[in-house]
Amino acid sequence: MMEPIDPKVIDPGVDRRRREALANASASVPFRFKLSAVWLALFALVATLFALSGFDTAWMTANARFIAGGLRVTVLIAVLAIAMAITLAMFGALGRLSTNPVAFGISGFYTSFFRGTPLIVQMFLIYLALPQLAQGGPEWLRDLLILDAVTAGIIALGLNYGAYMTEIFRAGIQSVVGGQSDAAEALGMNYFQKMRRVILPQAVRVIIPPTGNEFIAMMKDTALVSFLGATASQLEIFRRAQLLGRADNRNLEALVVSAAIYWLLTSIFTYFQGRLEKKLSTGYSRVSTDRVARHV
């Protein structure tokens, strides 16, 4: 004789009710609390792995300040390079939107080359190839083309990121509806007045978020400057960690310290980027449908 079958086993409604109960219980917990719990669990996992790795924590603590001393050079490189990239991106975007074949061709060649070749190759081309062009030339040309490692890195970063940001700026400018451009022209504005007073102020709120992301990525890419070499006063975070870890045979510990510093640095700039985006978005939030309907 067959044993009786528990109806709960074959009743799909039981599992569905259990899932609904769990979903209701989860919905009663604030999202911030659940997010904090996830972060705490991840930090606990990282801390456990760190404790099990057997790192020389005494060495890391003693040398963390020296490695962090490269923050000044890292931030300086990133700030100067992003300023150069923004300038190039603005002119590149205007060139890409221009009907002038010279401006369109130059901007197209610029973006194609610097987006189509690796950043590290561009750094070595600027650092090593330009001095060859100055050989046998006048002194002013040698002074212009023979660059130190940090200057070459800034120029390479600015040129490379400017090419990528050209498309960001172009998309931001094109996001402004064409009717406003026509209205500005009807008011008698020339091209530059129209861009400065009407188009660009509105395009900025579209351009700022991806530009902030590019700046954060650029801060991490400043580590590539270390491959060109630098003087003692120009050592950024990664170069300091590399030299110190190699000298004391603590390469992994030095890399962990530098990674933590980069992480902290990018987290700070990410926070301020979010605040800036929130401020720029004020006044541009969409009005809900029911509020619009009440005013119709």
C-alpha cells in the first residue's frame, strides 16, 4: 500500500506563499539598512582575506605615509591633464559638428588616432620620439620638444582623454533641441554668442557626469607615467610603491597600500561628483503626469 503524499509537497501555492512572505518581510526593511549590511559583509570578507594573507602589516603601516606622499603629484597630473582634455574636447566637438571640411577633417583625424592607439604607446611617442625631431635643430626647438616624464605624461593623458571626451561633448551639444538654436539666431546672435549663451550652458548638465567619470579614470591612469621614469620630486603613488616595495622585497604589500590610496582618492572624488551632478540637475527634474494634467 502506498504511503499518503503530503499535499504541501505537490501544492505550488505553498512555495509561492513563502516567497511572498519573504518579499513582504524584505520590503519592511529600509533599503539603506540592507545596503549597509551588504557593504559590511563585503568588508568583513576582505578583512578576513587580508588577515589570512600574512601581510607584513608593520611594514605597510610604517611606509604608508611615504607612498601617500605621491598624492600631490598624482592629483597635479590629473588636474592639468583634465584641463587640457576639456579644452581639446570642446574644440574637437565643435569641429565634429562643423560644416567646414578643414575643421571636420582635423577633429576626425585627432579622435581617430588617439582613440585608435594605446595610451602607453602615445606616452612613449611623446617622451622619446619628440626629442629625435629636435636633434640638430635650434635650441628653442630642443627646449620645446625635450620633455621630462611628468610633462610628457600630462600631454599624453590630455590628448588621449580629450579624444574620448570629444564624443561626450558632441553628444551633449546635440542633446540641446534645435529649436533653441533657431531662436538664438532669430534674436540676432552669432555662432559664438549662441554657443556661449544658449547651447553650452544647457549641454553642461549632460556633459558633467561622463566627464567626472573620465577624470576619475584619469587619476588611476596617472600610474602609467611611472613607466617613463621620474625624478625624486616627481614620484607619484604607484612609482613610490614600486620603488619602495622592490627595495625592501615587499612588492605585494606596497601594491596593496597603493591600491588602498587610489581607492580612497577615487571614492572622495566620486562623492563630490555626485554632489555636483545633484546640484546641476536642480530645476531640470521631470514633472509628474498628474501634476501636468492639473495645469492643462
